[in-house]
Amino acid sequence: MREKLSYPVRIIISLLSIFLWSFPAEGQDSESLKKQLDQKLNSFARQYVSSRTIKIDSILMQKKKVTLFANEALEDIPFREYNVSELYASIAPLFPNASKIVILTRGTDIESLIPEYDRKGRPNKKRLYSIKESKYPLTRSLSSPHEIKNGLQNRHIALWQSHGLYYAQTAHRWEWQRARMFGTVEDLFTQSFVLPYLTPMLENAGATILIPRERDTQIYEIIIDNDRSTPGSEYKELDGEKAWSDGEKAGFGHIQATYTNGENPFTQGTYRQTVTQRKGKESLIEWIPEIPESGNYAVYASYQSFPNSTEQALYTIHHAGGETTIAVNQTMGGGTWIYLGNFKFTAYGKAHERIVLTNQSNKSGKIITADAIKIGGGMGNIARSPLESPYPIEAETSGYPRFTEAARYWLQWAGIPDSIYSKSAFRNDYQDDIYARPQWVNYLKEQTHIPIDMAFAFHSDAGTTPDDSIIGTLGIYMSKSNNGIYTNRKSREIARNLTDMIQTQILSDVRKVYNPQWSRRGMWNQSYIEARIPDVPTMLLELLSHQNFADMRYGLDPRFRFLICRAIYKGMLRYICFQNKQEPIVQPLPPDRLYTELVETDKVKIGWKAVQDTLEESASPTAYILYSRKDSGGFDNGTLVKGEEIILPIEAGIIHSYKVAAVNKGGISFPSEIVSVYRSPKGEKDKTVLIVNGFDRISGPASFESATDSLAGFLYAVDRGVPYLNDIAFIGDQFEFRRSATWNSNDNNGHGDSYNNYAGQVIAGNTFDYPFIHGQAMAGTGYSFVSCSHKSLAEGVVKPDTYPIIDLILGKQRQPVITPVLQDTLRSYLAQGGNLLVSGTNLFSDSWGNAQDRTFVEEVLKGKLASRNASKEGIVNSCASPYGYINGRYTFRTRPNPICYSIESVDGVLPADKLAHTILRYPENNIGAGIVYEGKYRTCLLGFPFEALQTPSERNRLMESILRFFSIQQQNKIQYIQ
């Protein structure tokens, strides 16, 4: 490793070199030589990055030593020991008499740009930002059944998702900071990576994640406080041996509906305190919410921190799935909202759902404080108006959910001083927001004493390509500010190591899975505010261009988002573990092939299979966590299971649901799909339905383009795709498809311009919980049911022969809707006299282009395609048929909504056999919506998804009719039809 020159010396040499441009090297013309060097350097760079143009500014020749001074673009390259050697070897022939060649860029030799993890020998301690692992991190769950040892346990990461709504004082309005493009806007687009994917991945690895924007998409917010609470909610104290009393400082007080310039809710109230005890009668505080609507809610706690505060304040959240205890280290993080987790609460759960704090702890005599609890994200409550105006303008809130707003407003609501969130002294919200995010990092570190390991800013960029090529991924860091060091005397070059590791991981994974030509734009060592200000290693990521159609075809795909965030998580994991001399182990992928099976009279067997990560050898699971739910409650904290199956007791008359996460020393995977099981109290052995979830699709919206066409874009009206769980980034359909349309302003965005009518709404996607919905409709009919994934059935893990009825859920599954292997299984099942219900939007339309699929649908299922887009209104009526008991009117959702995935098109169906009959029609055109076949076996085929019916009563009525069709005596019906 070459010794790196001190920064002042490097600057002096760089400046002097301009004037020491002495004589032509080796007799060559100087400009000709520089041109040859430029060509070699740029040719070398293009092997690794689509970098800026590299140029040699000057050459210094001292005896037999040659020093080349390149511009800053040379820093874009991910240098390694092997390619540094290759670069020197490629230019050596230009200097045949030189004994030593050195290449400098901005005063740094390229050897110093090699990341520490790729160097031979011991790492340079000045390039290791090692923070002593916190024995007591800010927050940690004491209810998890799994301990993480080789992940990000006890680490703290500051993370944010670019922009957000802001108040433009010159325009007198709230607006997005970026352009509306292709159905989204960067202010929300990057959130669709950070909130549903990256943050839980990091938390599943054990990290505590700090975010300067509201992370909860729930529009309701409940405040419970000793000063004033949301109406209907209650604050209670129960004194034990150590009574609660008022603290001396100011605390949180929610005494007004909105907040304007400089108003800080964390200075408008009081807080409570006592001391901890290990034994004896405990003192408690209970925060009891009145929840307006059942759903998932984030829970935040607030308190004050002192040097003698407890390191283990125990908050127990009593939620719809049970109890979860979170330990909070109150020596840090005081005076703001501290996120405890996301839990399901019910609108009728006030009797037992609450948050409880005890003064019992691991050490006695420590100060424990308690202030407000916040449940849910809520709507924005920071009111803004121009600081200066020639006429009165009333301050107004955004009118949007708080999660859509910029960090500047969350930080005010979270009690952060206005010196942090308003650098302009309330004159320029746009500028304030840019500075607020990085300044907040330093505030957390210096003022609230949270030991931040690193910071990460997730952005997307602008820019287009004329040939539909990829703009690609850019990493930005800043190593030159503050004399190139952090306040702990460590080198700011560590930020380059961080940036290199994350960007390299992204490019490696994307190129292997999606696009071998994905562009690496390099690493910019630039004075961007978000990269320069934080006093911790920081990376600013520009993942792709939200303005470039080719990039966004990937960016709108939830599978791509998962892969990107897993790559970022892996890069962070490897970086932090390297800094702290730990072995990184990557958390596993979610298990699949789930199934349930009723055994004995009161037990269920739940099974699953591991999914191996072909990109990560260390990501193999060593055990699993099985999460359980009863009826429509919440999931519990889980049970650790060593193998791939377990037998558990169940109660008759209750729907039991399960999901599984894989675990190893590195962390916990995302959860699997959900399977459900129900034993009818009637206990009739031959009345158990097998529900098969064949709907595991997640995807982006339909798109189109042509090399010769002037139009391109996303066809949301044709197929909106299927979000993973939900979508928080969709703002409205694209309406500008002309490639030639150019950006003029954020109100006139050019190609990709989109409506804004869905902005701020949470759009339902694939919940992977549809066996529960189908099962709910069966539970009142006397049938029991079990459920499984379609892979478990197709691969023979589940034997269908013992079940008189199979209910196959297809939802919005596409290509193939039913795999050839599953077709064979169902064909065999029906040949033995089985009964099969199939529902979904694409069974007929997707099958009609494939001869094998079409033959199966026509000859086995006994239906055929009538129309690919049979209904726009989402209404289904029964019609005259031999089965008069199948009757009624049914409705499903055709537009984006928060309850169920939207249905853009449904299949029209026709009978394909003389023993098949139409039972349902779409009244707008009288095309068939459902048919039944009754011969040697029976089928019921619906051209729409059963689970998408809008009300439980509709689903109950239709399911009861279908089950009746499957169970009535066959003989009379056959005679009637014939």
C-alpha cells in the first residue's frame, strides 16, 4: 500500500504541477502524450463504469518518476488491487525509462482509492469507523424467539428516502419536490423501496433504523399523554413503591391542532418520572388508545434522557396478536418520537389493547421517564405560509398523510430544534428540507447520544436516454470536507468504502438477475449537502432515473425493489461487519410451499420448505419462526421451530392462520405467504375443503414501447400490476406518452407525465392471505378447510385425493395461470370424481394463446373464453340455469383502493360441454361471468376473483351456493340436464 500524502501537501503538489510542466516526456509532444493517456484511462474506465470523461491535467517528471495528475472523474472507478496493476501496466509503455509511475486525482493516489476490504494486509485503523457495539441499543424486542449474532444487532443506521411534499413560499402552495413521472413521483417512489423493503430487512438483521420522515402510512393518529390525549383514549398511572411525579424539564404537550413557525410540541407539556426497581410492587403507566379503525399502526414512545437514565425501560404493547415487549435505552433518544414497532390494533379492543411501561428494570435506582405515546402516522399538522407577503395568507397544512411530507415537517412534529430543520429561518422550505436531513443525523449523534454507525440517503435521479438504454446507478460521497476527517479523527475516505461496497453489491445482483448491462455510473466525490454534512460515513444513492422509461420498467416492479433493497442491506451488512471485524451472515429468503393438514381430532400439521438464495451462500436457514393468528386478529411473536414442519393444537370453530420466516445467525427473513385452517364444530370428516393459493404474482404495471414508435409508457388501465402487500408510491395513471414531449416544469412534466388523483393513498396489492378470506366464507357452511400453496399441491407434498372439494385461488395470476404440473395433478383429481372451484381474472384469456393450456381449460375444466375484457363496472348477476339456488348480485372493485387489489379486466366465459351451464353474467353486456359443469366430476369456473367481492355477505352467499352445488346428489341433476 502506498503512503497517502497529507491533504495540504497534495493540494500544493497539484497546483505546482500545473507550472512544473517541464519537457516533453520521452521526446514526445506533450499534448499528444496527454491525448494517449486520456484514451487509455477512459478505455480502462469504461470496463467498470459509465463515468465522466477522464483527462490528464498535467504530468510531472522527476528523474525516473512520473506523476500523472488526472481530473476528478478518475475517482468514479471502483479500484481494486488487480485493476490498479492493470492500469499501470497499460500506460507503462508510454514511459519506457520510468522506474515509477504514480497517478493522482485530486491529490490522492489511486492505490488509496482501493477499499480497505480489498487490500492485502491489515486494514488502516484510520479507515475503520468502528463504534463499540451497544450492549443496550436504543430499542430491541425482548419477545422475539430468535437471537441474531452475525447481523446488524445493536447497530444504529440513519436512513431516509429523498424528498416529500413541501410548501413553496413563492407559489403559496404545497407541492412535490420532483416531477410526476410514469405514475409516481420521486418524493414517494423512493419510499416504496425504503419503507416496505429496506427498513424491515435492516431491522430483521437486528439494526435500529432512524428515519427523519413519518414511516407509518396509517392516516389515523392517536396521541395519549399525561397532559392531553386524543378524545376517547386514556392515560393511567398505577403507583407502586416508587410513585410517579412530574419531571423538571418541559415535555410533550399536544395543545393545538396545527403548528407554525418554530412551535415545538415537545416544549409545551410535561413528562412523568420515577426510579427503577428490580423487585417489589412496580409502578406502571398505561396508555389506552381508542382506535378508530382496525388495522396496523406504528407505535412511538417519547421520554427524556439523563446521564443516570435506565438503559432498559420496558414497554409492553398489548395488541391484537398478543403482547410484545420492547426494551428502550433511555440514556439516548430523549425528547423526540422513538419508533417501537408496527402492530395490529382493533377498533373494539380498548378493553385489552394498550401500551404499558413498568419501572421494573435490570438495575435499581435509575431514572425512568414517561411522556406521550403516538399510535399511527396521521395527517400533516404543520401549517405553512410565506414568511413575507404583501397581503395576508393564512397558514395551511398539506392536507395529505404525514408520510408523504418532507422531513422538515416531521422533524418539527418530532421535537427537533428549528435550528436543525429550518436553516433559512422559515424563509425557504425547499432549502430547509435539504439541510434538515443531514443535520438531523448530527443532532441524533451529538445531542441525543444515539451512536449512529452510518447514514444513507436513497434517491432516484433525472435524465433520459434516446435509445431506451439504462441510466443506471450512481453513488455519491464526500471525503474532502472538514479536512478529510470525522470528529472521531477517522478518515472520511471511509465513506468511499461504504459507497463502493453498496454500489458494487447492487450492480452484482442486478446484473445477475435482471440486466447484465445495468449501468454503473461510478462514485462521485462531490460536495452534496447530504453527503457532506453528516459526521458519520454516508452514502447518497441515485439508484436509477425516474425520468427514463427503460429504468422505470424495472423501478416499478416490486420484485426489482426487493432485490435492490436486499443488495443495499447486504452492502451495509458487509460494510459494518468489516468495520467491526465480524463475520457477516445474510438473512435467509422467505420459505415457500406451505401447507396445512388436519390430524387427529384437534391438531394441525403445518409444513414448508426452505428457499435457497443462489446469490448468497451464507443465507441458508438454520431454523424457522412460525407466527400464528386466530380469526381476524393479529399475528403473535412467533415460535422457534428447528425443522420444516410442526403439529399444533387448534380450537374448533376458529380460523387459525400461519406464516413462516426463516432464520439464521444473520437475521430473520421476510414472512412467507399465509395459510389458514379451520375445523368445523360439526366435525364431519368428509367435509373438508382444500384451498389452494395459486395467486403469488407481484409485478409492475403493463408497459409498451417500440424502437420505431414515438409513443411509450405504462398502461395502468390495462394492467396495474400487483404490488407486494400494498403500494404507497402510485399517484395516478400516465397520460403523456409522446417521447418527444419535454419537461418544462413540475406541472408540465413531458414524457411520462401523470395524474395526481391517487397521491397519498395506500393501494392494496397481494396480501398472500386469500385462503383466510375464502375460508371465512366457508366457515358458516359446516365445512372444515385446510390450505396450501399451489407448489405444494403440484409437487405432491399435499395429496388432493382425500379432499372432496378443491378451491383454487388464481386472483390476477398470469403466464402461466396454471402450470403444466398442476394441470396434471388437477386432471388426475377430477378423473376420480373430484369437485373443483377456480376463480381469477386470467384463467381463460391467458390460456387461449397456448395450445396445452387451452386444451386443459376446455376439455378438463369444461369452459372456454368468451371475452378478454368482459366487464368495466364490476357487477355480476345470477342468471337462469338449472341451479336456481345460485343467485344474487355481486360486486368487485375495478379501481385502486386500500382494501383489495384492483381488477382492470375480467374474463368472459362460455360452457365448453353440453353438461356445463352459465350461472352468472356481467349485466353490462350479458357475457358469462361463471359456469358450472356436472358430469363425472364437477367444476365451477369464475371469470373474476372470488376474494375480490366487496362484502363478506356477498362472499358468504356465493360460496354457500357453490358448496351446495358440489354437495347435492348428482343423479337428479344429470337427468334434468339431459
